[in-house]
Amino acid sequence: MKEKQPSDQLKRPVYDQLAERYDRAMQPLERLCLARWRAAALRELPAVGRLLEVGAGTGLNFRHYPPNARGAAVELSFEMLRRAHWKTERPADVALVQARAESLPFADDSFDAALATLVFCSVASPPMAFAELRRVVRAGGRIVLLEHVRPDNLLAPLFDCLNFFTARLFEDHFNRRTALEATTAGLRVLRVERHLLGCVQLIVCEV
């Protein structure tokens, strides 16, 4: 599986522009809680088999991958992908591929498991992305998501208000209900762990 070259049709200017300062901006959150939650998400994946990461960004999950991981890491932004390429923790047998979550360039049943962290808030069509994950992950395979979502409590209206601005400025949707969307797409949701009053959820699914 070879790395793909940049394509004007695939470039996403918002994240290309954010790429240079993304790791630095995320560092306080990584130290506070995100790194721990990323590690917990990766522990939900099988130790062997072919792994797909959707929305790999700059490769902040690489350090938490299982030993001898193999598979592919997909990212839409070429600039984010370029930074992921130079991460020292990048597994040698994980190919970097520029592609949309809604149109994955892999054959059916190519992977044993899949991962997405802080991704489904920004994909253009969650139903299409989930349909693609169901297609490329084999039956019985695990899909693990770590996402910020609309909480099911009194904070929900605030997230609806925030979404009005974040969706326009950063293509980041603050009021998505990702666990429900996964169920609607036909995935079996095995477990949902809630953090920060339900604003962040670790969602463990099965195809």
C-alpha cells in the first residue's frame, strides 16, 4: 500500500492552514486528558490484524498503536498528512493515504479494525463515512471512536449555539450525536464511556 501524492481535489484548506500549529495548540489538552483517552481508545483494538485509522491528522495516535501495527492511516489534509509522515512514532507498516472518510480507497473487508479520534465532528457526511467503515472493515471487526459530541444533559443547548459558529469557522460540528449516528448506520454499539459531563465519548462498536 503506497502513499498517495497530493491532489487539488482532495485538499481541505481549513485543515491545511491549521496543520502547522495543530500539535502545539493541542499540547495542553493532550497533557491534561487527551493522551490518556487516546491510549484507552487504542487499547480497545485487537493486538493483531490490519488496522485502519480514519482522520489520522498529524499522527498523534501513532505512539499508542499496538506493537507491530500494520494497515493504513487516512487523512484528508495533505499538510496534516505531511507532518504525520515525519512523526518518529509512525509504525513502519502503516501506510499514509490522502483520502476522504466518505470515499475510502480500499477493497471490501480490507481491515480487521478501525479507529477515529476527533474526526466525526468534521466529516462532511457521517452516514457516508460510517457506510464506508462498514464496507472496509470485516464482519465482526471492531470500530473505536473517540469524539466530542452533543451531551445528553442541560449543556446540549449551549453546544447547539456553539455549533453555529464552529461549523462555519472550522468545519467542526459541536452538536453531533455520534453514537446514535453509528447505530443508525448499522453498527452495533457495544459500549459508550462518557467524559467531561458527556461532552467527550469513547464509543466502541462492532460491524
